[in-house]
Amino acid sequence: MTERKDAFPCRMQDLPPAGARLCMAVGRFLKEKCGVSPHHVIVAFSGGADSTALAVILRCLGVSLVLAHLDHRLRPESGEEAESARRFAERLGVPCMVRRVDVEALARSEGIGLEDAGRRARYAFFDSALLSERAEWVVTGHHLDDLSEDVLMRLVRGSGWPGLGGMKAVDPARRLLRPLLGTPRAELEAFLRSLGVDWIEDASNRSDAFRRNRMRNHVIPLLKAENPSFSRSTRTLWELAREDEHYWNEVLAPVFAQLREENGSLLLPRAAFVSLPRAARLRVYAGLFHRFGRGQAQSETLFRLDGAAVSSRSRKVFQFPGGVCITTDGDGVLMKTGGGGKNPF
């Protein structure tokens, strides 16, 4: 096939030095922090600077990729953005999948907010793309600035540790990778400018109607005025959380080995955890939640759950995000979901 004259650089040797260094840094992050060397992936592509840079970087690293763009129909220009995604994919020399979903109608029918509805529509699309394309992973463009926002959002919601350290770089249950988590957005934009690659600016990112935007546009600038290295501090916190999580997963493996299934629910016998230190018990409850749920369990709820599980043999019920329900009684803790959660078995 004849190469297009307006095609983007797709080889490391065609990049300026700074661009090549960025690609190599992302490649190292994939191997060292994610523990993977992907070959064929789905790129969650919005057309913004982050997903645009991600697609070019992965192409230069030699990864086979398919762009997946969701036309959410929330803005008049969403149809043109879908066409722009197709044109970009053609110039990059990769396939592009586009799905059109009325997210506003989905939010009304499900009785949920627009952000939640959009998230559900995107990940349903990505899951189907994984199957149809026989890809290994869905790769998203979340970067270091997103990580800083996520940490603050979790703090506001009352998340516990290590969830407070922010989103993970790899989520095997959802087959999700975030290889740009250690990269500032400014570096991604500079990379695209050096190649003459345009991207789409989402006007809704400037709206204070969404909490994430208020964090990005108002709170984080104040924190950076106090500490210009705030993003670097966030990454350090993230590193500590991952190390801590890895340690506790190994220590508590014998406890989780005692889990047993009962009619689609998980039961952990009381004897498996009641004599553990409180810090370890809290990790056990959080680990149970993450086997079913998505999102973060609040610290306050975990503390109340522990009090009931250790000191009382009467039946008590605790609700967690994602329809997850944990019941304590004299037998132990029983966990079930109302649907829509992860399959823990």
C-alpha cells in the first residue's frame, strides 16, 4: 500500500529527539509499572490531546492498535468529531471503530447522571471492541494531571488507603491499561506540536458543572501555587500506594484463600480474619469489595463494618458503591451484588 504523504511519523527514528525520549519513557512505564508488553490493543480515542498522543506513541512503539471512538451525541459537533477520528486513523494507518450512543437518553432511562451514563456507554463499547478485535487490552490516555485530579476526588469522597493513591496503571479485571499516568499533559501537547498534529479541545472541560473540572480549573492551580511540584508529589504517593498494595496482597493471600462461594455470593469465615490486626482486617474488607465492586469503598464504612464484624454476632448489612452489599453475622462476612459488578470467581 502506498504511504500517504500527510501520514504521521510511525517509527522512532522519524521522531525528534524529545519525542523519541517520550516514547521510550512510555515503553518503560508499560514494562516496569504495568508489567506488560502489549501487541494488539484498543485505544479509547476521544480526539483530545491525551488520546491523540497515546495513539501516535503506541504506533511508534510498534504496537498494533485500533481506535475506538464513542459519539455520545451530547454536543452538536459530536458527529464531526467522529469523522475527525476516522480521518486521524487513516493518516495514522490504523483501523477506527465508531459507535453512536444517545448518552442523555441513557442517563434518563437508567436514572443516573450524564458522567456516569457516558462512562457506562464508553466501557460497554470498549468491552465489545475487545471481543470483536480480539485485542489484549483497552488503553486509555489518562495522564499525570488526571492522576492528580483523581487523588483529590478520592480524598473528597472519603476513600481509604491505598485507593487514595489514585487510579491503577493496570486493571486486569477490565483488561485496562493507562500507560501515560506518569506523563504530564504538557509533555503530550508539546509532543503533538513538534509533529504538527492537531487535537480537539472539549469545551465541556471548562464547565464548572462537573466536580472534576472544578478540581482541575480551581483547586489544583491553588495547590501548584503552594507547591509547583504537586504533580510529582502525586506520582510519589501513587508509587507508595502501589508498593503498599502489593505487600498486603501477598500477606493476605492465605486469608482470601479461605473464601468460598455460596449461591453466587462470597463468604469469608469469621475465624479467617477476626484475630488479625485492625489494619489487616480493613484491608480484607476492602479486598472483598474490589472483587465485586467498581469505585472506592469509603473509609468510614469500612470502620463501621469492622466494628460490627469483630464485636457483634448479630446480623448487620452495609451498602457499598456499585450495588455491593456486605452482611456480617456470627459466621463471618457475606458479600453479594445486585448486578453490574465484576465477577469475582
